[in-house]
Amino acid sequence: MLSFQSQANTSSPPYINEIVLAVNEQNLTAQRLYLTAGFIDSGRRREGKKGRQLLLYYPLSANYIDATKSFNISLTEK
């Protein structure tokens, strides 16, 4: 996992400040993997074709700002 973190922090363009992914709520193995790798649960959920999805993100810089919170954007489908 350390290899992923160091590569993500050094090889991304400066305007990309996070990696976002969705993982199925039922897929506990994948959730553990992503959380162990440093992804953070945003607390947001989305209905997908295969069921409810957790939205996780991985900040790529120390100056990370969650744009969805800054601009009050909702990622939840109704």
C-alpha cells in the first residue's frame, strides 16, 4: 500500500487533488482494502445498479479541500 500512496502523491498533475471511488455497501472486503490503503469514507451514499454505494476519497495533497463541501454539492441521487 505504501507504494500506491507514494506514486499517487508524486505522479498526479497539480490540479488533481483527490481520487474518488464508489464501493458496494455489501462488499466488506473491498471496503477494508480501500480504507487500509488510506481512502476515507465521505459519509455520502449513492444508489447504483448493484445496490447502495459508499463514496470514498483519497486526498493527494496536504492542502486538500473537499470541493463538494466547499460548494455544497450533493452526491446523493434521489
